[in-house]
Amino acid sequence: MAIGERIRFIRNLRGMTQKYLGIQAGLPENTADIRMTQYETGARNPKQELTNAIASVLDVSPLTLDVPDIDSYLGLMHTLFALEDRYGLTVENRDGDVALRFDPRKGKDAASISQMVLAWAAKSDKYHRGEISKEEYDRWRYNYPKYDTTQNWARVPSKEYSDALAEAFKDKLETD
């Protein structure tokens, strides 16, 4: 799905109009619906700053909107091939059923993505067993890794914040 289709999908999921989403994302009221139509139809692509604002209003990660173009079977196949090359994705025939998996033994990247996919599988299992609602499941997926509690995610401070801290405490730092 292209970015515009993802915006439309999530917007509809949230029950928002194009105009409302556009205004909340910072577009002028008189053109908000027109601009959102242009983005959703693919006539225009939002710049990263606007993509971030739209994602914020939709309460999703910007990565949820900016996904690879998998609109065709061939595009999807080549995406899977790239995942095989980069992350060790393997495809297996299990008695006529296709199984995709990430082999953690194929390197650090494969091990990392394997852990992430296992976290997804666990959350999916909870949803399918009725332990969490569709809304909770979607919130987890569309904001990943924000609500993932299976791994140790660290938020790194910005360079500006780090520099400001270093400046504030420079007289306390030991020098050799």
C-alpha cells in the first residue's frame, strides 16, 4: 500500500474526515480536505514533517504510513526476497501450507527481526484468544515498538539535549 492508501485506511479506521485530519495536522482550513484528497489519491506525497503530523493525529507511528509499495503481487514478492537477503527470511512448505520465518541463526539482523516477529506472534495470539480487543491489537501494531514490552527499547536523547546536558555539567566533568 502506498502512503496515501495507508493514510486513508487509518483515517477511516479512526472515523475522521479528510478535512478534520488535515486541519488537525496543520493544514489551512480552506484547503485541508483538498490536500488530504491529493495525498490519499497519490497525486501528491506529503513531506516528512507533514507525514509526522498526520501520524500524530492518527495516533500511529510515521512508519505505519510510510510502508513499501506492495500493491502488486510482484512488488510483494520482491519485498519478500529483499527480506530474505537482509533479514534471513525463509520460506518453507509444510504439508502444502506456506510458512515464513526469520532464522535467528542467520546473523544479528535476523536475530533482532526474529525477536520482533515473535513479539508480534504473541500479541496476535492474545488477540485471537480474545485476551485483548481488536483496538488494543491495532494500537500495538500501528505504534510499534512503542507498546512492545517484550524487548528492552531505549529512547536515546536528541543531540541537542545531550549537548545541553554536557554544557550544563561541563564544570563537573573530570578531565585527564
